[in-house]
Amino acid sequence: MSDTSRIPLSVEFFPPKTPEGVAKLRAVRQQLYALKPEFCSVTFGAGGSTQEGTFNAVSEILAEGVSAASHFSCIGATRDTVRAQLATLKAMGVKRLVALRGDLPSGYGAGGEFHYASELVAFIRAETGDDFFIEVAAYPEIHPQARSPEADLQAFAAKVKAGANSSITQYFYNPDAYFRFVDDVAAMGLNVPVVPGIMPITSSTQLMRFSDASGAEIPRWIRLRLQSFGDDTASIKAFGLDVVTSLCEQLRAGGAPSLHFYTMNQSVATIALCERLGLVA
């Protein structure tokens, strides 16, 4: 595949909790840099609980010469804390944010001055102008807490109108849901890229747990095939690679602007996918 037809890609990490995890992530990043990602994003824990780890990982990625996006959640935050964090990120040289409402830590009241991601996006724009390229979340299968599909689309529109530059979806395995969402966004007159989030399949138990928690649907045929493999991890990984490669090919053929890989701080599955897709530079 020529470089002109090579779809851009980005990768996502979570901040490690141990020194061993930090060292492992450094090695994983070096392997994934071979894919020439547009940027690497680093997630933020519930209520900003991993802020230090997030910022440390972002700082290391920037020092390694790669563009880094910090996740940034606002639940439980005040304008003053957000203002201070934005100043820190700007001083670090961060140019890209993934602005999210975020989750409350368990047992935590609904405090803070922000209730929606659109309020955070508007505040970032008011405080920093165009200093940051802002990504927001999109839910092709509808946010699990949305009152209705229409309300979910309106919430997405509010984030775009508040100043978002682009969006990244929650992972999904049904391309029709993605293409329908893209059509709905266009019909609302919102001119913003919708980048599909891609979750490699390497473990059926982990995938089921994530999906039950996030509301992402695993199509019945995929769920049953995964269950039929039992503990046969080689078969699960081979099947997962086929399924997700096919998904990415359909997304690319349908005009997806980019692919964003949820790596889970691993490199093997994402690299295998990109090799299949001809995306290894």
C-alpha cells in the first residue's frame, strides 16, 4: 500500500500504577512507535485519580519525540483546579487534549463545578483559545446513561459547538452503528471527524467485563464464538485478529478518517492488526 492511501492511526495507553508497569510501558511504546502514530493518548482515572501518572506518561512520550494527548476529565473538578491543570499541560508542551466528563470515584458525591463534557470544552476554549486541539468522546451505540438516542446526539452536538475539533468513539464491533452515527452527525450539520476507537480482542473474559461495564455491545455471533473457545487463548487471539481486521477494513473502505487503537498497554495485538492492514510503515 502506498503511503498516500495509508490511513492515519493513533494509540491509547493508561498510566501504570507500579514501577514495573512504567518500565513495561516504555518498551511497549518503543515497539508501537514503529507504526508512526499521529499521537499517543493517556487516560485519566475516575475523578482525576491518576493525574500524576497521566501527566508523567504524557511528559515521557513528548520527550521521546511523539505527539501526546492527555485525557482530561472534569467530574469533581473546579474551575480553579482545571485552570491549574491546563497551565501545567501547556507548560509541558501538550497540544492535544481528550476532554471527557469522566467517572466519579466510587463512594464520591457529585461535587465539582462541571456536569458535562461540553461545559469543560467551553471552559478550555474560553481560558486557552486555540492552544489545544480538543478531542471528545462519541458513542455510536449510544452512551449507557443517555436518556434517548436523540439526547445522546444532542450531547455530542453540544461538545462540538463548544469547540471540539475531533471525536473518538467508544469501541464497537458493529460497523453499521458507526456509519449510522457518522450520517447522523453530518445530518446535524456538524463538520467534525469521527475517529473509530478499535479494541483488539485478546481475552474473552476481559472483553466481556469491559463491555458489560461500558455498554459496548459484543455481537452475539462474536460472543458465542469466543465462549466456544473456552481457555484456548491461541484460538481466541486468532479469531479476534480476523474479526477486528475485517472491522478495520470495512471502516477504512467506508471513509473513516483515522483509527484509534485501545492498546491496554500491550503492543502485540495492535502491531499484528496493523500488519494485516498494511499500516506498518
